[in-house]
Amino acid sequence: MSDSAPPPQERTSVGKQMSQLDPADGLKLQVCQDCDTVQYPPRELCKQCLGAGLVWTEIDPGGTVLAHTTLHTSLEPYFSERLPWTVGTVKLDCGPVVMTHIAASCHGRDARVRVMPARDDGGTAVLVAVPESAADGVGEGKTVAELLALE
Amino acid sequence: MNAASRSYDGVAVTVPMTIPYERYSERGAAWFIGRALAEMIPAAGIAKADIDGLAVSSFTLTPDPVVALTEHFAMSPRWLEDLPLGGASGVIAMRRAARAVQAGDAEIVACIGGDTCQPDSFRQLVANFSRFSKDAVYPYGAGGPNSVFALITQRYMDEYGATREDFGRLCVAQRINAAQFPHALLRKPLSLDEYLNARPIAEPLHLFDCVMPCAGADSFLVMSVDRARSLGLPYASILSAVELHNAYVDDPVQLRGGWAVDRDQLYAAAGLGPDGIDCVETYDDYPVISMLQLEDLGFCGKGEAAQFVRETPLTYDGGGLPHNTSGGQLSVGQAGSAGGFLGIVEGLRQVTGQALGGQVPDARTALVSGFGMVIYDRGLGSAATIIQQGK
């Protein structure tokens, strides 16, 4: 396995804000200060009330797996060298649907998960879905690989 | 607001044109768009200066905006549309052009979808497709659209019991249609076994569920019926047309599209129902999306498309529901935005008796639907039209 290329590091200016947070603080997403709507993907205005007051706030990381897919091809060398690679969508209890890396132990439809932030091999924050029942993994700032191994 | 709004009386859609697809090309998008214009002008028997409206859809024209084409081609149109709407762009271009002709803002509008394709251009397009994609999709495996549609397909299978064989039936039927169509890049017969045994791409999607990116252009002209008749051109009339963007915003997974919202008004304005349609051209970036359209446009109930394709021949001459009669993008290839024009161009050929491949017997009406632009986890645009042979 080569460590030559990191996973995609490019983000928009608002997307970069997620990497300025400490993963050890748990899952933080933008929450509207006017109407409490939780937002994802990151954006500049509230999707509901179009208010400008979005603040990164710790939220309930619980959710349900909608679907997962195991990739056998990728447009990026980092993943091509690590195939097959599995990602999924999770409906968070607090509202948004997030696309995440997903631990093998929670690939099933409707599996209950927690969505955790972690730093990828390039240092940028990404989301990882881990089993809701996993004993640890919260508030410890684990790596993506460590989270993906949780059962 | 009535989705189908006012009638399109007096408008003719004519001169379907395809600039042959190529897997890769060193040429720019403007070459394919310009060649479409060049081929349509003599086919219509008009001069370049007679085209006073231009509606173009292209991903790879960048950094040039559509207006740059007027300088490339020394044209002075009074009406110009840039339609960055991907797979919904063909039907929507026709709809907008028809209104311009009705209003007198333009007399002859050229509607063109065209793109080039180079070895790394697809990756560059995907990596920078949208802000949401850059922040929240591409970093997760960089699977491109395959990832998103694999997730939709998996959920659809879980929800409605569709199997890979069901998607395979649709793909195999389209390949049979493609065998007759000279511009299809994939014309070799495809068996259900070959479909099922293909290599996985993004499970449950395998090789033949995925379109082949390529270069090419598809186009047509919109003008008044009087003008089409005086030029002696076979044409189609627009019985109805609808578009809707970001329908069902609260659905966690896209298992239906805007067609379901607009369907009743689409048929009511046309004065016929699904049983009055002679051929259907759906947007087939992935087979599951064609299934959603067959359901949402009323050819079967919700979740019943798998059963429908088990029971209904989909080939151009099978006596069932002729579907994607040129082979669709799954066999012809996806020339970027031209993929959004493939269906309307093929439907136009069918109802005017000008099929380049298999001609549906006695085809007088076609339903063409479009679907486009995945910004995050679903396609946002939906469009549909019913066209009929001009009298």
C-alpha cells in the first residue's frame, strides 16, 4: 500500500470550517440560531429560514443507515490503492442526510449508527459512521482507520 | 400554477441531428456544437443568419460561456440560453425555445447539447461539480456519480424487491435497440448472463449499469409550424411539457422524482394517457432512474417497474412499450450534456418517421423525460414532454 497520495483535501471555504474543529469534541454541524435547523452539507445560509446565523454546534450523532455501496473503482489514487472501499448515507436523527465512510460492522440497511468526525490521512475532517453500540470511539479523536475497525 | 401551463400551438420541433459520438476526442466542445449547427443548416434549407436563437447545454465549453459561441461562429442571435441542466437540458431547451418562438422573440432556435471528453476531463468535472460535492461527496471514496446512484439503487432494491436481473432486462433490451442505431458506441449484443457477470463498479452497480462518458452532440431546431411547412420539413408538435426542480425535498432517498408531481397535468394538457404513447425515451444514466420514470410517469405503479420490465417487451419492435429506442445512453454513450438531448432527438426522429435505427411501427406520439444535476445526493431537475407527429 502506497502512502504517496492523500485522500481529496480540497474543500470550499465553509467546508474548511469543519476541519478547524476538534474531532474529540464530538459531532458538530452548523445549526441555525434563528430556527434551530441542523444543516448538512455545510453552507452559508440556513436552508429553511435563509438566516445568516449558522454556528457549528455539538449535535446528537445518532442516525440510521439508508444505504451503503462498496466501491470497486475510484477517481482518486488514495482510494484506488485501498479498494474495495465502502461509503453510505445516514439519516441523522436531528435531520440531515450525511454521506460517510462506514464501518464494516454497520453496513446493513437501517443499522443504528453514530456519525463521528475524524481526521483523514491528509489532516482534513471527514465523517465516519460507527455502530451505535460501539463501546468507545466518542470524544477520543480516533483516526478514520480506527473508527472503521470499531464493532 | 398549472405545471403544464399554456399550449404550445403553432410551434414545430424539427431537424433532429447527431454528431457521431467518440470515446475520447482532442477537439473542444465548440467543435461538436458547431458541427451540429453546420449539419442542421443545410438539412433545414436555411442560412446561418436565419438562426436567431441559440440554446446550448455543455459542461466542457468552460471557460467559455455560451455567448462565446456567437463569436466563434460569427452569429448575431437575438435570443440566447445557457442551460447547465445536464440530463434535463434537452426537454427544457425545447420548452424555452418554443415559448420564444410563440412570443416572437426568435424565429428559428437551434437547441444543442454537446461536449468533448478527454482522459482526465471526467475526473476534473466530478471533483469540481458542486460545492456540496466538493465538501461532502467527493472525499468519500471519489466514486463520482456511480457512488450516489449505487446508494439510490441499493435503497430502491431494498424497498421494492427489484433485483439485478430486473435492471439487466432493461439494459439488454436497450442493447438490442442499439444494434440498429449507427451512432451507438456499444452495439455488441449483451446477454443477461454477461450483464450479471460483469465486474462490480459500485455495488450493486456493475459495468453495464454505468454509461460510458464520450464526446459528441445532439441537436434540433424549434420554429413556427408555418416556417417548418414552408421549408417542407417533417416536424413534431409539443402537446405538453413540464419541468420541476428539487421536488420532494424531504425524501431521505430519491425514490421518486418531479415527474410524479406533474404527471396528471402533463397527460391532461396532452389530451391522452400512458396508453396513448407510442414510444418512451427516459433519461437512463443508470437503469434505476429509468425505472423511477416509468413509475412516476404512470406506465406502472410505484415500486412496480421491476414487475413491469419482466412482463413488457421494451424493444422498438417488441410490441410492448418501445423504450429508449436508439439504445439510450447505456448503449449509445453519454456525451456529457448531449445525453440530455439524446431522448428528445430520438423521440423526434421516431414520430417523424426518421429513425436512424429501429423505427417503431406507426409511431405518432413520444413521451420524453429528462433528469439532471446531482449536486449532493439526488438529481434535482426533472422534465417531461409529449410530442406528436405534425400534421
